[in-house]
Amino acid sequence: MAGVLTRREALLRSAGLAAASLIPADGFAAPARKPVQGDAIDAALQAKIAAKEIPGVVAMAANESSIAYQGAFGVRNISAATPMSTDTVFRVASMVKLLTSVAALQLVERGKLKLDEPAANLDPTLAAPQVLTGFDAKGTPQLRPAQKPITLRHLLTHTSGFSYPLWDPNVVRYLKALRGNPALPRRPLMFEPGTRWAYGGSIDNVGQLVEIAGGQGIDRYFSENITGPLGMNDTGFVITETQRARQASLHVRETNGKLVAKPFEKLAAPASFSGGGGIYSTAPDYLILLQALLNGGRLGRANILRADSVASMTTNQIGNIEAGVLKTANPGLSNDVDFFPGVHLRWGLGHMINLDPVREGRAAGSGTWAGLYNTYYWIDPKKRIAGVFMMQILPFADKPALAAYRQFERGIYHALGAA
């Protein structure tokens, strides 16, 4: 199903927006871009499908006032051959971290959270953290008390010391030792807070802080403060049977390169929700959030953040600490991750940031991240464009999927330059 619609009203309807809703409350809106000429993008993505490199994808891009491109290609499930459509529901996993970061910054603006005070002041589970220094000859973990408290800034920037086992063999080794010695702390730090970067469960802790400071579960907080005001009606931790009928299946790439569709997860309401993963969304829904951030935190009548808070999300918060490169400890779930070889990467209060421009793509100072099942977004404040690229494939950082994503990004910037 190809891609560029020339009627702005039709584009907005497909994204769940009325034309008037894109005009901010003060009546100012950035000049609307005409939809890009997307024939080359369409052809490139169709070729990826025809070559069986990816089963299906929804790709969209927009500025703060209008959708520039949308396309849906391939199928939701290679076994059932259900066509992909722009309203397809995806498991976007860690892309919930952006929502959680927005929620935390809202509470900072309201004075209910502090960026640089000990997070244990609100969440006692973060008190007295222990740092893993190594293992003795018997494999027993060696720990010492952390010299610094963990702060919300550490958590938002992944400099807290928490690390995922998926990308850290020391965590894997520690968890094995923990099974034989339950007296050990459940989640030690891999380093002193603020001294290194590691991708881990920090945003899960941010979600807990949001629940404590916000006085309600994170699912309700999102609905009342972010997704509801923005009209993101297909974004949530639980989906309905109707939404399930629009969901894309997960496809696993086997060692021979073949993709195999997997059964859906069960539709069951979890007992609790995580600020770090486990959410569903659609490309149009997620793009609405990115449009609001491009517009300084405002879209239509919704005002989710102040402009200075939005700017902090794409401002380097970690100095000279390198970020963003991950070496897998479980190739079945993720490949090694280095989205931009040779590009200096840092972290803001919400996104990974490229300090250097990306060749044929995003400008320096753009924000980005992704979800485990190969869903991706970027937001480019300088060139005023944001994009989403959604697939359902494991392992993460799948090479053919990333190649398609990069080709889409290059196509968008080329088309915008030509325009």
C-alpha cells in the first residue's frame, strides 16, 4: 500500500487528527510542508518487501504541523498475508521510555520531582545502592556502597549504574550468583552513578517515581497527561480485541535469514506496568507525540511540556561520556548495536543524541531511540522533521531492518532537500 497522500485532510484523518487540532492554542503554527514526493521512498521500501528482507513496515514523517509522508508496505503476518496498513498496532517496547521521560519532566515542572536530589527521597528502593566491583575466585560477587546517591538525572540519562543483562555479561554472571545467594542485593549498580553510560532498567525506576509523585499508576498518568490530551488512542499497555485485529505479528529471523511468524502474546492485563517497556502503539499515534515535541511541547489544545523542558531532551546531559553503543550478550534477542559508526553519541533527558550530523540524514542534535522489536523513531529539531519506522522483527538491530530504516531516512531528507 503506497505511501504519499496529497490531500492534507486525508492524512490528518489517518493520523487520528482533525485539521484544526494541529493549530496551537495561541493560533501560531509552523508553515505546513507539502507532502514530499515519495515515489522513490515507496519503490525502495517495496523492493525490501519483494526481496523478503522485511515482512512489513509502516513509515511516516512529519513536521510540527503536517504529515509529510506515510506508507504501509508488506504484510502484518507472512503466514496470513494480512496487508500492512497505517493503523497497524505494534509492540513498541522501549519506545515507551520517551513517554516516561515526558511524564517525569512534567512532574519536574510541577515541582513534584527534582532532577538532582536523591531519588531515594521518594523511592526507598533506591536507597543505599551497592556497586559491583568484580567476582572473587569462587565467582562470588564483590560489592561496595555507592559513593553518590542515584538521582533522577542519572536515571533519565542511563548513567545510574543499572544495566540490562541483554547487553552486559557482568549482569548475567551476577544474576546466576544471585540464584544461589538470595541475600545479595537484587539489582546492584555496575558502576558509580554519573561516571559511565549503560542501557538498563533506569527508566523503570523513573516510572516508579512518576507513580509516586503523580499519585496514580503510570497507565492512568499517561492517559490523563500525555496520550489522552494528544489523542493517542491506540497507545497503551493493554489493547482491545479490536486493536488486536490490527496488530502485526512478531517475526523471528533464523540463522539462515528466513523470517518466521510467531503467535501473538496473550491478551491479559498485567498486575503492574513498566516505564521501560511493554506498551503498544501505532505509527500515527507515536508521530503525534513527536510532532508535539517538535512544536515545543504543544499540539492543538494540548500542552504537555514547556519548551525549555523539550529542549533539555535533546541537549547533552552527560558531558564526555560515550553513549549508545551496545555489545550483545544474547544474539537471539539483539545484535550488537552501533546505529551510527563514527558518530559521537550522548544522551539527553529523553533521547540518544548524535553530536555529529548523519550523512544524508538527520542534523546534529537530533534525538532518537527504538524498541526491541525493531521499531524506531527520530526527531530533528534543527531541520524540523520527525519520523517513525515500525516493524516487528527479532533480534533487535536486525541488519536488513536497519538498512530499510536508513534508506527511509535518506529518502525523506533527499525529498525535503529537493522540495
